Amino acid sequence: MFSPRQWHDRTEAAQLVWSALNIWPLLKRALAEARSPLSPRELECLSLAFQGATARETGNRLFCSERTINFHLANAMARLKVDNKLAAIQRACWFGLI
């Protein structure tokens, strides 16, 4: 379409588009992680909260205290400029981090 190359067969063009569409989620996730304002531990805590785990359950999974989990979630909320955990999860999903 934007290439000077002439497409003689529609299947070749379709395969090219399909491969580009298949790689887009991986590319988007890589770009989001590269530009992420969050630390890996904050991302881990947010993703577990997204899955429905409480701070106590998350602490048990990550071998740390509930207070430490709440500290990481508070840091994530501050860096994402939101006021609550649900908004932080929503913004992280919107940025493609989760």
C-alpha cells in the first residue's frame, strides 16, 4: 500500500499484514515496559492486584509483609498520578503494562 513494490499475489500482502498484526501486542508491551515509570516490584504488585489478590495474599506470594505490598502500591499510585488502587490498575492496563 505505501510501498513502491507491486503485489502480484494478494496472499503475500495478507501474510505481511497478518504478521504485523500478530507482532503488535509484543511490540506494544516492550515499548510500554521500556517507558514504564514503575519498578519491576511495583508492576508485580499491580498485576497481582489486577488478578484479585489482596495485599496479604500478594505478600505471601512475594515473601514480604502486607505493609511492604501497600508501600509498593502507594508508590505505583503516586507515579501513575492516581488516588486509588483501582485507578492505578486501570491506568497500568491502559499503558499496556499489565
